[in-house]
Amino acid sequence: MIALTIGLAVFVGIALGLLGGGGSILTVPLLAYVAGMDAKQAIATSLLVVGVTSAIGAISHARAGRVQWRTGLVFGGAGMVGAYGGGLLAQFIPGTVLLIGFAIMMIATAVAMLRGRKNVDTTDGGLHLPVPKIIAEGLVVGLVTGLVGAGGGFLVVPALALLGGLPMPIAVGTALSVISMNSFAGLAGHLSSASIDWAAAGAITAAAAVGALIGVRLTARIDPAALRKVFGWFVLAMSSVILAKEIHPIVGIAAAALTAIAAAATVACTRYAHCPLHRLVGAAASGPATV
């Protein structure tokens, strides 16, 4: 099963490279249901994978001058405190509860990907940095990251754009550095109670990193906006699988049915310019979604 997991990790990495994020939301279910890890080991290993792949992305953005280190260090420093605390807190929460929380995170991420993201017009570039607000949100996002093993990029990017006054491309690059910092801090918290198969984790991380590099090369050939929508629906479908396994099959079936109905309604609604669903889902705006 490890070989299959490594193969699928490549595709997760490709999604990361194509979308600039989002693919790592599948890492926990991949590790839990394909690799057969228990919930807490899967979350800890996911933090390693997310941390490394986000760091690779952040380095690429930094070389292009798209990382605002001052804002990133303030947000990331607060996030690391929250993530480490979340990792420590996770040992007192049943694995099933953590996976249900992760399913909720998947749903939130999928909705964010389907809605898209509007560019934020900023001109002061963080000259009036609201440090208290950034620290507060950094703590919250870090806590979520440490608990469930997902980067929370769909929260980090808007926060950096709106609170930090960063243009969207710089917000994305800075977010990847924050996600990497949070992930490694969360991993440190989990290591106090969760064991990791470092050989398997290293192979999976390497596979995801290779996939991310492949995905970057494919960005010119595939429309990321269309892919983001398809991937968002796929993440919603995957969340119903987790709900079925961790709560009850009926709950999963109901969630899958709702997802199918929403997808069908969205497809039908695209024919009508004034359809109310356009306000909910909307066309994906510029800028990749991150996790």
C-alpha cells in the first residue's frame, strides 16, 4: 500500500504545483485510508509533507520577489505558536474527532476554491501593518493547522491581503512561507505523542515534491481556474467519504448527495447570467487557492 500511496502522492503534488496549493488537503485521507495510518500519525505525517512542499513553493516565490518577509514573519511567528499548541492539544482529542474536523476543513477549502478569490487593490504594501490583528488571526490559523494537519491557506491568503495590505501575488508567496512555518511547528507539537514512519514519510514527501515540480511545468498547458473548480468538487466528494467512515454511512451518503445536487445545479445554472448560484460559487478569480 505504501507504493500506491507514493504514486498517489505524486498526483497530490501535481495539484499543488498547478494550483499553488489545495492539493495537500488530500494528504491526510491519503495517509489514513490508503497507507493505513491511524488518524494522529496521518495528521503528523501530513504536516511534514505540507511543510516541505510549501517551503519549496515559497522559495520559488522568494526568488521572484513575491514574499513580504516582515508580514510573513509576524503572521508566521504567531501561527507557529498556535500550531505547536494545536499539535500538543491533539493528543487529548480522539482521532475520529480530528478526522471529522479535517472533513470540515476540506469542505471549507472546497467552497473557497469554488468561489474563487478576488484581487485586493492595495497600495500601502503593509505600511500600516495591523500587528495585533495579524497576530490574532495567525494564532487561530496556526491552531487549526496544528490540530488537523492542513495548511489553512484559504484563510492565510485573504488575511495577508486584507490585513497586511499585500498585493495578491505577494500574498500567495508569503502565505506559502507562513504555511510551511505553521506545518513544521505543528509537527513538533505532534511528535510529543505521535510516532512517524520516517522512511515512508520521506518517500511520500519526495513524491509530492516531484509532483509539485511537474505541476509547475504544466501550468502553461492547463487552465488553473477550470482545474480549481473540478478539484473543489472532488475535495467535497472526498469529505463525504471521511464523514461516512468516521460518523455513519448515512451521513456520508447525504453529504455526497448534496454535493452531486449542488454540482448539477451549478452546471445548469451556468446557462443563466443572473442565476443566484453565481453569487455563491462564481467564476474563479485570478490567483491560486492554497491549503
